[in-house]
Amino acid sequence: MSSGVGLSVLAVYGIIAFAMTYYFSRGYNDNKVSFLVARRELGTFQGSLSVAAAWLWAPGLFISAQQAYVNGFYGLFWFCLGNFLTLGAFAYFAKKIREEKPDGFTFSGYLKERFSGRVQSVFVVEMMILAVCAFAINLLAGSKTVETLTGLNYNVVTFLMAGIALMYSFRTGLKATVITEIIKIVVVWTGVIILVPWVIMNAGGWETVTAGLSGMKDPTMWSIFLGFGAAAFLGHMGGPWGDNSFYQRAFAIKKESIIKSFVIASFIFIVIPISMGLLGFVGAGAGLQIDNVGTTNAFVIAHYLPAFAGIIFMFIVFSGLIAILDSQFASVANMTGHDIYNKFKTANGNITEI
């Protein structure tokens, strides 16, 4: 596709995101509670979609297909297992934190009251670093994919993706992020429902999928567990616990909906990496030689489907990764607007903590 197509798709997404966030998040910048935790009124529907979208990083779209292509079923299994279990496990911890601190904003703020300001500072630093890393990973993945598909300059895409996410999230905070996360899940699910069966049909049916279950390397389960599975499982299981964006949602979702939201989010999320993994199986089963295995799904789609399908996939990438960018913006705003602001707030001419 041409660079003009890439710019057009990005412009269409930007217009949709601005229109939807303007209409559905008006008035959510009137006070701190509205801006940082969306008035604590997210129900199960919005909460589950928001949590699922916040958990769907670039690896869920790309690494799942890469593992299926290279390492087959075992690689995809270990990628998905921790990803699926961790949100349900985190749900009960999130509910407990919310019950102990019903008017809270951040986990680090909770730790200050439970332990000390020094403990709070350590966690603020950790969560800020994670937010920056998450932002960079997803921005890099999105920009490189668009560059691969369209030839559009990587730096231009990086600037535009970050700019779009910043402008609407800056206006109405977490509520705008939740709206784009709902758009993200709808777009990604719709794209998966359209593209994956289409590819499988054009690639020769489920025989090609089953032929690719062993991947290109045909590894043993033990070798995958030692080389990838253990690290992936433990890393995914620990993911939400160190990410402020999930605590932010725990404080924004209605108390009675927290567990349901996180558990349902697990099922909403897991469909996506499994579906991307099917594209990896197709690539392996068909014996496709893919140099950049990080973009396996994009290569398989481009190989079996017309150019229009590439536009759909690019829209999935935009909606999926820009929503992660604004999610991390909201997370940083949450810590800055509560923890850091309170820590250095000037009261009567003196620097005090409140």
C-alpha cells in the first residue's frame, strides 16, 4: 500500500476517536475524580472492555503469531496461559484494595497510608518506568508495522500516533481512554472475525492450520518451557501487579463490578492472541519463509488476502496500539495528579505532603 493510504487510515481513526470521545466523555474534566477515575462509575460492560484493552499490548497482536509460527502450539500455549490467568487472579486483589481504600486513586497512594511515603516513592518510580516502557513498546510496534505495510516514514507515524493519543486523553482523562478502549476491542474483534477465517479459507482450510501446529522449528515442549514458556508465564502473571493502569481501573469501576469486570476481560482478551496465533500456524503449515517473524500475521494476511485486507489490519493496529498509548497517558496523569501533586503541594508557602 502507498503512504497516502497509511495517512488516510490514521486520519480516519483519529476522526472517529475524537468524535466518540468528545460525545461520550463531555464533562469529565470538571474535577479530579472525574478526570482521573471517571467518577468511579464504570460498570461491568465498560470495565471489562477497558481492562481487556489495557491488557492487549503489541505482544498480544504480534508475538502470539510469531510464537505460533516459530514454535508452534507450545509457543502459543505458554504465551497465552499466563495472559489468561493473571487478570482473574488480580481481580480479587483489586477488590480488596478498593474495599480498604474506596476513595483511592493509586496503589502507590494506598501504600503510603499503609506503610510510608518512601514506599510510595519507590512504587511511583517503578510504575512510571513501566508506563514509559509500555508506551515505547507499543509505539515502536505500531510505527514499524505501518512502515512495513505502507512505506510511510517511521518517525512521522510515531509522531502522529502519539499526538492523537495525547490530544484526546489530555482533554477528558480516563473516560476518554475508556471510550477508545471500547472502540479498540470492537475493531480488533471485528477484524479478527473477518480476517482470520478468510486467511484460513484461502490458505487451504484447517488442514494448513493443523500442519503448522509444530511450527517451523518443531520444538519439544520442554525446550520451549525452558527457553520461553517459564519466563513468559511468570512475566505475564506479574504484569498487572506492577502496572498502575490496572489499579486506576480498580478505583474507577464500581465496587460490585470489579471481579466480574476483570474475569470477563480475561475471556475477551484471550480470543485475540489465539486468533493471531492461527495466522502463525497458517504461515508455518504453508511453509512461508518470513524474514521478520515479528510481523508474521501482517505477512500472512498480505500473502493470502487482497490489499483491502491490509487496510483492515492496519486499522486494527492503529486502534489497538493508540488505545494503549492513551491508557499509559492516563496512568501517568493519575500518578502525577494524585501522588506527585500531593507530595509537593504548596500549602501556606511551605512544601508539605497531604
